[in-house]
Amino acid sequence: MKKALDWSNYHDQGMGDAYADIPKHGGNFAKAVSVCIRSGVCQQPDNKGVMCPSFRVTGDPKLSPGGRVQLLKAVLNQSEDAMLSDHSLATSLEHCVSCKGCKRDCENSLDMAAIKAEYLAQKRRSGHRSLRQWLFAEFPYLAYRYPSLRHMIAFRNRSSILKRVCAKLLNINPNIDLPLPAKAPYQDSRLQAQRNHSATPKRLDSRGVVLLIDSFTALFHPHIVTDALKVLHAAHYHVITLHPTSQSNAPILDSGRSLFSQGYTGRTTKQARALIDKLQPYLALNYRVVGLEPSTLLMLRDEFLMLNLGEQAKTLAQNTLLFEEFVARESHVGRLALDFTPSEGQQVMVHGHCHQKAVGALKSMRKVLRLIPNLKFEFIQASCCGMAGSYGLEAEHHELSRKMAQLELLPALNAHPDATIVCNGFSCSEQIYALTERKPLHLATLLARHLVHQ
């Protein structure tokens, strides 16, 4: 089995450890599976926080990281091909929502999200085909190529008959509306285009920032980009924007998150190479790459390093920050020249995306929220919201998706019905809106609303 991802970091895993219990087949991939030491921390019934929402809502050990490891070890001791035909393993991995809770909370940082990505990639290579998975994987690219998709989605959301048809043909969850793209995706204004042109890299620039706008923010919430630009420009940063259509007459510029999530690692690698090539001149001149959507931006620090992209990917990973991480860092070193108007008794409830939690970015969220005088905010101690990319849009996962939201997220929101919700994750925001009809704000929007006009 030719591996889709690079597992070489696990080459020395288990060396000198008589209890490593590494399977006979699978090479370094099997060693990555074997970092699990069966401590049982992922199977504690009272586990709070991020750790494995599918186990938390079912109590089924096979739907925990440790349970998945045991299934993987069993099939990899038979053969590599056995991994693709085992029904129990397929069911178990189907309910892994790639939240990376295990990578954060496991003593040995078991990376089940990456393991699932390899599994899905091998399924694709073996000839497994699914129209629904292809649509989810290719959606950003299709949306740019066929803008009329917006009207089709709106029509489906209004029609109970079409919801049933989509459920029948594609097994798409008929109980919630599909996310509806904005009428017009983000495009640079004339002023921003001039800034981009004048900011063509020529020299080192400690205040140079590349705002990397992912497909989902550009397609669904272009106002978030406008708000982020307001904040960065008000703080006197030299901002250039890169967004899906930054390259005219070329494939859209994108990290490939939707492709990767469905196992299309070959296509993801092509997208990643194009993005890295575009960013290289700015990285060479000390620009930082800042992103708005956690699942997309953090690919550049995590998954890109497993796509055999060389040293350039490592350089990119070292210079990539979430919007909240950048603002917090710049504030800490005294470079953020911004004033904010005090909050007038506003209560804010903050829900973190699982990948934010996995890298500890909620600390930065807390620091940035404190920049707004008198702001009362509370972080919701919750696991995955249950949307998890396309998981909550799939009909067979409707019940578990809702149960995940009901663990802590929905009770916390119901306890504060008038609070403003701050949430940076696209999937999280869509799940909250689908289940509560309350529209969360991105942190950039909250900051922009409190800017003191200069």
C-alpha cells in the first residue's frame, strides 16, 4: 500500500519499547497508530472538553480513539488491504469527526484525524466512489464555476419536496437547511486592489501581512473579510489579500480543506503547491500569513507537513497565524495601535472550533477579547458542535450530530438567550444557526464594531 501521507516522523516510534505492539503491516503508518498506550483516558464517561465526541454521545468503546486503534491494529496484523474491507473499522472511522481532540488530550498525541485521512485516501485509490462525497469535496470549486448553485440551494432549502428528494438521492440531511452562499463572493475593492499592487514585495516588512481568505469565508461570509481588513488597516498594517480568485484565468487558490476531508489527497497536494508558490515571495520578505477560518488556516501548519511539500511547507507553517493569534501577538509586543469603544453591558458567549482548541488558540481569543473595555465574555466548555465539516449534513448522522451539540453547546446557549455568540469556525456557526436560528459573529466582526473611528 503506497501511503498518501508522509508518516516518516513516526519512523523511530516504538524503538526499544517492548510494549509498542506495532502491527506486522503498514510501516510507519502502523507506528503512528501504535502511539496509543491504552491508558483509557479517551474512554472516561465523564470526560469533558474536546475529547472524542462520538464516544461521549454513544458510550461505545469502538467509537473512541483507543477503540479505533484496536480495530486498526487487528486488520493491519492481517494485511494492509484488510483495512479497506473491514466493516467494523469502516463504521468506527465513519463517526470520527476529525476534531483532533485525541491529538490534544492523548498522552502520546494520537492523531486519529490524520489516520482517518489516510484511510479515506486509500479508499479513494481502491476505487470507492460516492457522489455525495465528491460534491462535498468539490463544492468550493463548483460554486465558483457555477454561480447558479446558490439558487439551487436556496430552492432546495425552501422546498420540503426537494429536501426529501436530496435525502433520497444523496442521503443529505433533510432536517436542516444547507449553508447558502452570499449573493456575491468576496472580491477586492478598488482600494484594496491598489494596496495589493503597491505592496508587491520588494523589501523586508515587519508590518507586512498576507490575509489568506479561504473559499468558505469568501463564498459564504465575505463581510468577515471586510471587517478583518478594517481592523488590520486601522492598526496600520500593510495588508495584501489572497483569495480564491486572486489569480485570474487560473484555478481557484485554496488550501484544499474540503478535498482533504473527503480523502482526495492528490488534488489537495496540487492545491497546496499552488498556494505555497503564490506565498513564497511574501514569506521571503518577512510577511506573516493570517487566516480567518481555523480548519483551513491550520492545514498550513499541520496537514501540509504530511503532503511531501518539502522545506517550503515548513517555512510556511512557521509563519502562519490565525487572526486571533496575530492580533494577540501584535498586542503583546506593543505593535497593535488600536483603540476600542467600551462594551455597553454586552454579554458574549464564545464557542471555539475544535482545531482552535487543539492548538491552544483560545488563549489568544481570550487575550483579544480583553482588548474591548468592559466586555463580559464567557467561553463555552464544549466538545465538537456536531457539524464537523459535512458530517452534520449527512442524513445518517443527523441524530449523533444533534446529540454532540446537546452535550454542552446548546445548553450553554439556551442559558443565555440574549447573548452575542462569537464563533470563528464556519461549520460551528452553521450548526449554531441551524439549531438555534442565532447567527454568531466572527471575532473580526466584533472587533470592527468596537473600533474607535479615527
